[in-house]
Amino acid sequence: MRLKTFTAPSMAEAMAQVKKALGPDAIIVSTTQLKRGQGVQITAAIEEALIEAAIEEALAEVKGERAQPAPPPEAAADAVARALAFHGVPAALAKRLHKTAQGLQTRDPAMALAGALDMAFKFVPLPAVPERPILLYGPPGAGKTVTAAKIAAQAVLAGRALNAISCDTARAGGIEQFAAFVRILRHEPRAAPDVDALTRLVAEAKPGTVTLIDTQGANPYDPAEIEELRRRAAAVRAEPMLVLSAGGDPAEAADHAAAYARLKPRNLIFTRLDLARRLGAVLAAMEAAGAPLGAVADTPFVANGLQPVNPIAISRLLLRVAGDAPAAAARKAAS
């Protein structure tokens, strides 16, 4: 196997380099989202056997004995279309992604879909060292508090001081849930029932402290609740991060994301990937929010943390789940 690394401003450009250098049969070994503004890096490979087969095919063509042609790029685009349909991606978005995948002219469905995703959406990792307060918000039950606990654990493990604040003071048991997680890290969360209290608690943090703000679930269709979140974020110059569940109806997810987008979130974080098989809601929400995808959570356990993502990771997930569906249906029918 021959390995080669390619770096480019976008996934689509990097994949074009891969195709030009190694051909359409190249295998993607790994992808890395570089620091903001530095693009992406792809490590790709091609089997030596494929190189030998290409030589043999060329010799056969010279002799008039052309070998059986490889599957055309259209087959990869068709696989992308089937996966998008399985996940219930909204028709207009699915059509656009499929058209982009066709234009990439690759025989690898994962590369075709990754390139289409890269051109349609932004992927920006969560800040490794947050310089501004992070405010997590979203609908009730989306997993904001567990997500906050995961980010808090990462900060503590990195040796950073933690300023954990909960605005979830009206709901019965709201701050207690956050406190249970944070106390395991030997920190005590503080309550901020209003904007003035939040401003004071954020100002008290020493330089270098990671300030994490957990909020009460907000109704996306209640302008007053969204405005209150906006006021809190603006008062402390926080970076809002929208937390949404991966499952559910794609149209509803898009409506929620569009409403929450009024806070201009720095990142989207999707939770409960372990409980969702149809992921059309993820792509629909990404399109509606217009914000970069930063991370996903595929387990409720705080110690496992959040998973960074890039176009190839999402592409492989969508294709793998869609590809597993026929086999699962066959097993169910046989049982």
C-alpha cells in the first residue's frame, strides 16, 4: 500500500488532489481538520495490486483485450442518493448534495458524500482553550447539562480552572443535576438567576479560567425566552453553542434550528447519536442554523467526552448506517 498526505483549504479541494495523484480507487485512511483557517489534511492510499491491475489493463487495451471496466463514478453518487433518502434528508437539500457528489467524479461513495458535505456546510472544532465564556442552549431534554459536564471534564483534565455557572434556577432540580456532575470534578457550580448575577459571576473568574454556562431549556417558538438567552450571552460576551438531539423529524429540527439561530451560535453540537438511526435531522438543522458543526456525543457517559467531527466522519456514519439497514431488516424478517 502506498500512502500519501494532501493538504488543501477545503475537503473538496483535498479530494481533488487525491484523485489527481492516486486515481479514483484511492482509499481514504484518515482526515484531519486543521486549526481554523488552515484547511484539512487527508492521508490516502492505493493498493499496489490496483497499480498492477491498472498496468495490466493498459497492456490489455494495447493488445485489444480491454479488461472489464471499473464501476463508473455514477455508482458512487447513486449510493449517496440512497443514503440520503434512507436518512430522510429534505428533498431540496438531498438533491443539492447528490448533484455535488456527481460532480466530484469519484468512485468512492464516502469521498463523494464527504466532498458534498464539505461544500454545503462548515465544520469547525470546539475551541481547545476557550478564551470567552461558553453558553450552551437549546430545547428542553437535548442534553445540554451532560454536554456542559463533558466540556467541564475536558477543561479540568487539561489543568484549567473552571467557573461553572447554571442559569437553570427556575426548573425544579435544574441546578442540582448540573451540580451532581460538576462536584465529581471537585468544583461547586454557582447559580445565576438573572443577567446581573451572571455578569458578576463571570467577572469574578481569574484570567485563564474556563467559564461554562448551562442554561434552562428554551422554547424556540417563544420570542421572550430566546431574547432572554440573547441578553445573557451578550452581557458576558459568551460564545453561544446550540445543543440539539440527533434524532427526530428533519422538518421540525430545521424549524428549531432556524429559531435558535437568532443567537448566532459559534457551533452546533448534536447529542444522542447512539439513539438515532435516521440522521436527516442533523443535516436539516445544520442547513437551517447556518452554523458550523463542532462536535457530537454518541454516549451519555461524561467520561467519554465529545467527539470532534469532519465531513468524512459524517459521510462514513451516514453511509454505514444506511448500508446496515437492509441486513438488519433481513435479520428481523428471518427471526
